[in-house]
Amino acid sequence: MTVTKILNLLKEEERYQENTINLIASENYPEKIILQTYSNIISNKYSEGYPGKRYYSGVKFVDEIEAIAIEKAKQLFGAEHANVQPHSGTQANMAVLFAVLNSGDTILSADLGSGGHISHGNKFSFSGKFFNIVHYNLDESTNLINYEKIRELARKYKPKLIIVGYSSYPRKIDFSKFKEIAGEVNSYLLCDIAHIAGFVCTGLHQNPCSFADFVTLTTHKSLRGPKGGIILCKNKYAEQIDRMVFPGIQGGSLNNIIAGKAICFELALKNEFKKYIQTLVDNSRVFYQSLIKNKFDIVSGGSDNHIILIDLRNKNIDGHAAQEVLEKANILVNKNLIPFDKNSPVKPSGIRIGTLGITTRKFSKKDIIKVADIISDILNNLKDENKILEKRKIVEDICKKYPIYKE
């Protein structure tokens, strides 16, 4: 019974995804060939260690696959060293922090409302428990990075490490300025490019590998790869990082996922991928301009990537309520703090929208505008159940035009 139940639930999930417009900025659809690596027989192998230096025998093909993944990652980002084993972006960050810091050392990073990630120092995360965290905020008048204020905080607190990276910042980042700040106070610089990795590797965003001591990222967002993380660093830190990933914080690597990462990196080197990333930007522009026409308040006024952050205070609705009512219409967004939010993360003042999923599914500009209009209609008529059902039918009709995986 359990097997049948699980298999049926998986089929239901597949149907649900096909009939849902997914605007969650941290989710995407990998290429079908990458999806197929997940259940490959190579997942049976234990591979503690690194290529040529394993604890178990019988890993010659595992070694070859991981070596390819490492070389492709280095080529893609112009990095000196790559570790492709982290199971997630959080574990990639954990490996870096534990490799170069001692408990109680000071970290300077963005707070959640300014787009920082929980692994950058949130009190409920390992980073907030082991280290002394000083947060910087965005500029209150522009909602953009204020480099001079960050410089002042760095001079005042002398952090051992500065983290630059965001989960909900829609604008470009000048990593060279963070490098200047870190250099002034003799701090390590960690750049977390989980969301913008695809923009970086295609040249549509400044590459932090030229400036940072460490770069971490996830492979499943703008890179369209499997769920997982990687670490890029200078050669002088390679041994420290590798030893901290294994045996420091992880055991055996996920060989099927590393195979998917290798394919993902190869695909990201192609011209078609750069066109895809440019389309992400174009679709974001269409989306936020449509939302502005519908009287939504867009944080920072727009977006340079796939992320659109919406301040809902003028709509008299919190992010949690907006997320719930949109889900009824098969539109997925996530509640999100906005800069200087006075509400809690449970019921924040905003929602975050991303164009990854709809770009991968090749939504037309016309249908993107239609989705923005649907969101507006629903959030302006929260208690009109008939309208929600009506919009859900329109959503399902739109989705039928754009199958996730064509036969």
C-alpha cells in the first residue's frame, strides 16, 4: 500500500507542477537529461574522499565523473579551484566558514530584510550560533546597496569575514567594491552567488572569482542543474576547503547529483544558455513593468536579474496571505521580508517573484503580462472565491500551452 501511495503521490505532483505557474525565485526545471541522472545506478556507490584519493574501492567511473565536473566548473567561472561535493548552498557556506574562522569570530553580512540568506548569520542558523554577526542593511531611501555604510561598519567592527550575496536582491552587485572594503580591514571575502550564478557565468553580471577568496553557489536556480552546491576558491585555500567539506561536514558525496552538475556546467558553456539568461532579464522587465501598471510597489523600482520583490503594504495585505490566496489559483510565490520590514518573517510585508520557471517553460511576453494581471485581480479581490476559481482555470489553460518537458 505504501509503495502504491507514494507512486501515486509522485504522479499527482507531476500533474500539479504541469498545471501550476511557479514563480518561486529559487526553483527551476533542470534539463531532462539532468533529471535522468538522479536515479542512475551510480547513486549506489560510496565515494568518501576525492578523485584518486578515496576510502572505498571500485570508484574509477565516479572519479572520472567528478574530475570532469571539477574541470567544467573551473572553466565555466574562471576559478582556480572547485569543490563540487556540497549537498546544498548552505553546506557550501558552512564549509567556508568552518574552514577559515574560529567560533566567536565576527562576520559582516546582510540581514534578512536586505536580502541576506539564513546561512549568512541568522540566529537560528549554524552561522548565527557559532559566530558573532554584524548585519548591514540596504540604503533606506533607494533599497540599493550602500557601499560606504558597509565600509563604515567594516572599519568599526573589523570582521574576520565579509559575506556578500542575497536571496531577494534584484539589482547588480559590485564585487570589486566589496573587495576594496575587505582589503582595508584584512577580511576574507565570501561571495554567495546562489541566485545569480547563471548571470555570472554568461558575462551578464560581474564575476566575483576575480575578487573574492571564496565563491559559493547553488546549481539548481539560474544554472538549471540538479539541487546542490559548489565552492570556488583560490588555489591557496583548496586544501582547507576540501578537508572541511570531507571529512569536516559531509560523508560520501552524491555521485548522481555530481553527474548532473557536470552536465549542467557543460550546457551552461553553450551560446543557447546565454540567450536563456538574457531572456530571464527581459521577462523580468516585462513582469515588473506590468505589475507597476497594476499599482504594485516594486522594491528598488525594478530588477536586473530574475528576482522581483514586491512591497504589498499599499495593498493592505501581508505576504503570507498573498501567498496563500495565489496558491488557490495555482500560482506559486513566496512570502518575503522587504528592507526595513516591521513585520515578522512569518507574515512579512512582501512577496518574492522569479522568472526562472516561466522562462524555462518559454512563456510568451503576452502570457507573462496576463499572469501579472491575474495576480493583480486576485490580490485586489481576496475574498471573491468565484474570481479565484475563474483565474485558476485561466492559469491551467496557460500552463497547457507550455509543458515542462515535451515528449
